Amino acid sequence: MDQHRQQIHNRITVIFRDIFEDETLELYDGMTAADIEEWDSLTHITIVVTCEKEFGIKLNAAEIGKLKTVGEFINTVAERTA
Amino acid sequence: MSVPTDTGETCKGLIANGKHQEALALLRKSADPAADFPTQNGYLRTLKKINLANANLQPLRIALVPFYCSLDHFSETLRLWATLEGFELTIFLAEFDTAEQMLFDPTSDLYAFKPDVIWLFNSWRDVLPREKFPDCTNHAQARVVYARLKNLWEAISTHCSAYIFQNNADLPPDRVFGNHAPQISWSRTSILNQFNQILTENCGPGMTIFDLDYISSLFGKRQWSNEPYWYHSKFPFSHDAFGMVSFHAARLLCGLKGKSAKCLVLDLDNTLWGGVIGDDGMEGIRLGYGTDGEAHLDLQRYVLALKQRGIILAVCSKNEESLAKQPFAEHPDMLLNLDDIALFIANWNNKADNIRHIAKTLNISLSSLVFLDDNPAERALVSRELPMVTVPDLPEDPALYVRALDKGRYFELTAYTDEDSCRNDMYKGNACRAQLQASSTDTETFLKSLDMHSKASYLDNFSLPRIAQLINKGNQFHLTTTRYTETELLQKVEHGAICRCYTLTDSFGDNGLISGVILQPNGDTLEIDTWVMSCRVLCRGMEQFIHNDLIEIAKQRSVSALIGLYLPTPKNKMVADLYPCLGYSIVEETEIKRIFQLDIHQAKSLDNHISPRP
């Protein structure tokens, strides 16, 4: 994984660990809501809002619901912060 | 307000050492209502780790009724701020856009939840036609929407006695007519302003308008509008504003439940004026002219306005008393008089001791004090010694003092009576009476010299807010510690209860309404359901005056007996013997209640030095 993406991965890992209150959480690209019990539509919004804040980006209305996997989050952030 | 980045860590440390109260106090002091959503979530995570069992939180049940919007995350932020302000909140979150179903049906889950407060959470989009921009055919739109809300208010007051928070409309920033919008009577701007105006004009007892528009302006309307989240899942405003809305609501709940601050304790040097009176003298202190002189004057202006609306003012200064008083008496630019200050303490003692003395003399709790002092060392000392006193952080620049005092929302209120505006004078009168009492040689002489008068009357719309205030805030002279909302009081009277209100004036001033009694007819007797009295007027003869009035009422209604009820609590021991002292006989005694009876034929009226006022 290139360095830019790796950094994003690390920062998103911290965000997920805070939101889900699990210091041992490890993220991988294919991870989805199905893999974390508390990841429902509400926490999804929390994840999106927190990522927007963390990386200084704003998602389109259409994108908010479309990001399904951790990999897609990282890709979107990478594109917007390149 | 800056948020220490290690507050979470410090709290964790305190919690690990079992210091939950300190952790909560630290979180309360450092949490910033304006902080963004991820930070609010951080506060929530910290709060979850704190054991609140000993926090003395007041339980409160609130029903949130979203109109066409989603309040899902908002309810958790509301819970955070309500907890920080001393409430244990139980929240009922109604489903999206189900206001009529929830509120018209007396068997709905919302009513089964038994809310203390119902928050009608509409926003601007609920006031305008949804499918188009308004045109000249929509000029009655505001009235139409108001009619919808009025039906909901009536349904609520028919089916329960909850207090209502009613949102006004948060005007959106986009304007088809641009600057000219307010001058078109049917523009979105005008319709929403009309709507907000109609709400204000029609706000009745038992409800308050929650000024969502003000908060949206404070936050910044463009940031507030977060369109992507509206389109995605109908969040009515930006997540980053949840903290601010929740904080304002929590402070309003404090106002509703009598937990707002009552008294502002003021330092003098470099707070009410620039410079130090002891060093700089009258000519040297900066007040009224020059940059910081004007700023201090504006603070005095704000403080005077607080006093005029009913906040008690006290001074706590490290100074010679005569020097400290000099600017009040002699400085031409001084706005505050000595008359405006209910209690003036200037000495070289520790400020925490002085503040304790202030609370004791004014007979109010420490938690109802706000202490304003430019000196961080004094602030830290008082905060440490008296954690229940609110001590706002003042920035270095006096230009920002008013802002620092105002943004804390310490004195939030939901109802305002004429009596509130006289409160400072009343407390000042008390301080004078205390001095007179100390100097009188016997009680009888003292009481006669007060030249007291009382007016007894039945409950009406003017006395309603004040009687509700007495009933809900009273703890010591409160025989049964009943708690009734204004709506409940009106309902009781409608169903046959008698509510008597008593005022008291004396040579020092008007104490206003100081006691309320609720009588419940029961067959051949009148039961005293509630007898509450302000502690400011104890042992002056009001007890006897009211006793005589109740006998008169009983005779007018030809009842044979008055039944007195005493429910002991840790706080009302002072009235345990009230009924026996007035001549009642004990009828029944259990651990939780005592019932007394006074036979009207044998009842004696008792002497006192209070003359009735017709």
C-alpha cells in the first residue's frame, strides 16, 4: 500500500477504534457494516461526519450512503486529499 | 472557550482512581457546546465511563417529537448536555413525522411514557409549502401552520400536564428575493418571520418558544444548513450544531426546574472598573472613557439589566470597605448604585469564605451563585473550595467580559413575572430586616415595627407562575412537597380545588407572593393538599395569618374540619410541628405521613401583627 493510503488507513483506524470503543479493532479494505455489530445506519453517519472532519473533506449527498467498505472510504479520502 | 486536549485523559485518570464526581465536574467545566460532532462524541464516551450514582441527578422525562426531520444523533447529544447540567434524562423519541398520531391519541406510546416535557421539534421546512416556493397565494401560510400547532398544544394539555418546548423556525440563508425578501409579505423570509411572531404572541402558560432561529444565527446559518445530510437522511441542521442546541435546551430545562443561577457575585478592581481603587484612586480607575473604560461600563450596563430582571447582585472585593464603596457613591460614570447591591462585602478575607457568607446571609444555595472575577488565582481558589459555585473564565480583555458572562446562559428562564424584577430589592430588604432584627430588643417590638400587610386572594393568571415557582422550588416550608406544573394547577382548580395565594409587604418593601395553599374539598372537610411558604418570611406571623384565613374559608363553605397533612422529608423538618402549634390534633401517624385535624367549631383565630389588605 502506498504511503499516502497507509497514513489514511492509520487515521481511519483510530476513528473506528474511538467510535466502536475497541482498541483492538483492525481494519481491512473489504470490511463492511456486516463485520461490526454496532455499525448501523446511525453509526455510519457518525463515521462519515468524523472522517469529513478528520481529513477536511466534504462528501456529496449521494456519496454518504454509497460508501460501503473501509476500502471505499480510504479511496475517497485519498482522491480528495491527493 | 478553549477545550483542553487532555481533558479526556485527565478524566480517565480520575475515574481510574474512583474520583467520579471530580471527573464529572471537570467534564462539565471543559466541555464546549460549540465543539464539533466528533468532539461531542468524545465527551459522550468519557461520560459513559463515569459512575453517576452519587451525582444527585434530577430525573426528567422528555419526549422529542420530530416533524419532517430526523433527530437520531441529536437525542444522544441532548442527553450529554442534560447530564452535565444535572439531569438524568429519559428520552422518548417519536417516529419521523408522527406528531398528530402521537399527540391526538390519548393511548399513544408518547403519553404512556408520561413525559415531563414535550419538545415539538419542527424546523423551517415544516412551515413552508413543500412542493414550491411560496407566492402571493400563500400569504396566510404562517396562520395555517400555527393553527396546526395550536391543535397539538390543545391535545397535549387535554391529555397530560407536560411542559411544551415549541421550536420557532430557523430562517434558511438562501433568498430568492435577496435583500428585498423581508419587504415581500409572502417571501420565505416574511412567512417565517410572521410565523415566529405569531408563536411569540400566542405562547401561553405551560410552554415556551425554543428559539432555534437564534441558535442557527449564533452558529452561522451557512454552516447550520448542511444540505448533503438533509438530502441523505433528513438531519435538520449540521451535526456540528448538536452541541449548541443541546446546551441551550439543557440550560432551559434548568430554568424550568428552578436550577438557574439566582445571584451574581462581583469582584470590583479590573472587573467592574479598570484599575485598582486602592492604588489608582477615584481619578485613576478607568470607567466610561477610553477603550477599556467603555468596556467596563458596558459590563456594568449588562449587570444592571440582569438586576432589573431579577438577578441578585452581591459584591465580593479585597479592599477597604469605604474605598470600595467610593466609586459607587461618587464616580460620575458609575452605573451601579449601592442600592443595586443586595450585599456588599469588602474586606481582606479569603473570597471563598466571603462567598459562603453571602450565600448564607441571602439564604440561597451556593449552586445558585455565579462569581465574576478577572483574577485567575481568585477564580481557581473559589472553584477549588466551592465547586458548586459557577465561575466563568474571563478572558484578559475586558472588551470580551459581557460575551463571556452571557454565553454561559447561567440565568436562563422560562417565565418572567413582575416579582422577578423586584427580587434584588426583596433580598436587600431581607438583609436590612436581618440587621433590624439583630438590633431589636424583643420580637414583638420588631414585628410591630415592620408594619406588615398581607393580601389573601384566589389563584389567577397573574399569580399562577409565581405560585408554581413556590411549589416547585420550595423544600423547607413545604408540608407535602407536592410538585405541580402551571397546567396541573389550573386543572386542579377546574376540578374543584381551592388555591389561596398570600402576599406580604412591610416597611422595607414588598415581598410579593410568599405563600400558597391548595385545599381539596373532601366530603364535609377541606384537606390541605399543599402549603408552601417562602423561607424569607418565617416566624413573622404569616403562619397565623394564613391559619385564620383558612378557618374563614372553611366557615364560608360550612365544612366541619380542616385536615392537615405532613409528609416528612430530610428538608422539611422545620414544619413538623406546624399543625400542632396552630391547634390541630393528630389523627394518624405512620413513618411516611402524619394527618392532623382542626374542628372548625372549636378553632381559634391566632394573634399576629399582620393586617389584611382587601
